[in-house]
Amino acid sequence: MTTTPSLTVAILTPDDFSTIRGTVSRVASQSIARDIELLVLASSAPEVIPDRDLADRFHSVRVVQADLDPGTGHARAMAARVASSSVIVFAEDHCFPQPGWAEALLSAHRESWAAVGPVVHNANPGTLVSWADLLMGYGPWLAPGRSAERDHLPGHNSSYKVAVLLGLGEDLPSLMEAETALQWRLASRGHRLYQEASAQVAHTNFDNWRTWIPVTFHAGRVFAATRAIEWSAPRRFAFAAATPLVPFVRLWRHLRQAVEAGLPRALIARVTPVLTVGLIVDGAGQFIGCLTGAGHSRAILVKWDFHRNSPRSDLRTSRA
């Protein structure tokens, strides 16, 4: 096929195709699948063989070798650099596009938006930890949502004009680790971001304390380290001094988002203590990240970004 695809969907796998089959099958069911390039970034590219019945539904499928050990930011940046289309959307093994998702994103990109993001549902709503994790990570974009200009969009699950990402130059890999910081950088350059309510995904969240607490710490550390890339030392120390207040500011914000999304009042009341604990742990991670950088937190996170609720024992809570 010689025509250029309209959309590149980039997805990462640390092992084989089975890890991403669920997400890919939903992408293959999109109404514009024949216009989509599926770009698989894999640690062991020669071993990743896409299912033929799924691959045949796409415009094209490419598997590219990518080192995921340092974190996923370098792989996502590589995806932008090798994408065949002018618009790229990032997907995850644990986040499932709903019908009409791809067409809605692409339609919105016909306007001048630099990035377009989806509305987010809870794919595993059975525990309070899952709801707290969802609120912390995706509170501003909870279903049912609305189409509107935004100051930031869902990380790891939004779409971008490729030229805009490439304009970030050498900072792109680091910024892709914490996309809120990336999107703030875009906004500072005059780019505009948009949430499209017709583009919907169902996100699987961490659903137990044993994994959620350490992952939350490391995620906070990576976010703060990424955010502070261009900060002076005095600004870093000032932010670190203010981090004890951050959990309480965010708690109020996330509870408001839960109310606006129409979550049941009883659920909001029950999730509040869990959410408070998570925000305090995140704040501790931000304090460390702002002062000392990300350390090995990116590498630790990438081990748990896939198969996220599987029973395992290799998650370390801290490492210099």
C-alpha cells in the first residue's frame, strides 16, 4: 500500500504481542482502521509477531526495536520520529479505545489543535484504590466529559500533531515521561489543546495498595523531576518547600472533579481517605524528585506500566 496513513497509533510492549492484543483488537475495530498505521515499540522486536487477522485490518503495521529499560519516554519520542502520518496517538496495553475513538480524534485534528485527548472511563471500578488512582491520574477528563479547550490532557493516551512534538527537540524523551509537563511546555509556546468527548477510552487502574503506593511515589518523583527540567536551583527549593501543601490543594480539586463527573456521593465519601493517602505519597515523591531528580524511578515504573495488577514481588519502593 503506497498511500500515507491518516493516523499512527503507537503502542509499547516489553515482551510479546499477547500483552497488547486487547488494545490492538479495539483499534482494529475502529471505523477508520484501514487508514491507521499501527506502530509497535518493542524491547524484543524480532520476537513480536502481530496476529495476522488483526494486522490485515490496518493500513500498515510496523514493529520497531525500542529500549524500554530507562523508561517509556525515549520509546514514545522514537515513535513520533518514525511515524508515517502527521498525527500520532499513544495507546497502552491497559487502556481500551471505544468505538468511534480514532475517527473523533482525527476529525478534531483537522482544526489547529496541537493535541487532542479523550474522555476516560474506569475499566476496573471494583476497588476504592482503582477509583483513587483514576482520580489522581485522570480526574479532569472523567466520563461523560465534554468537548472543550484544555490546559492539559490525559497522559499516555492523547494524540498530537507530529510536527509539534518534533519541535520540542532534545527535551522530547524526558517530557514524554510526564506528559502534563510536556503539554504545559506546548501551551507556553502558544499551542492549544483540546478534549474531544466523542473519543472515549476505558482505563485500567492500579487496584491494590501493595502496588499502588510505591508506584504513586515513583510517579510523583518522575513528574516533579520532569517539570523542573528548566528550573533554577532556588525555584526547585521553593517548590520543594511548598510540596506539603500540594496534597490538600489536589484533594479539593479531585473531589470537585468527581462531583462534576456525577460519581455517587457515597462512593466519593468512601474514596476520600484512600485518595488522601495517595496524594500524600505522591507529594513525597514530588519533594524528592524536585530536589534530586528522577533517579531510577523511570526504570522502576516501566516494570509496572505493563501487566499492572499481576501478582509480582519485584517492585522496590525507593532507590537513589
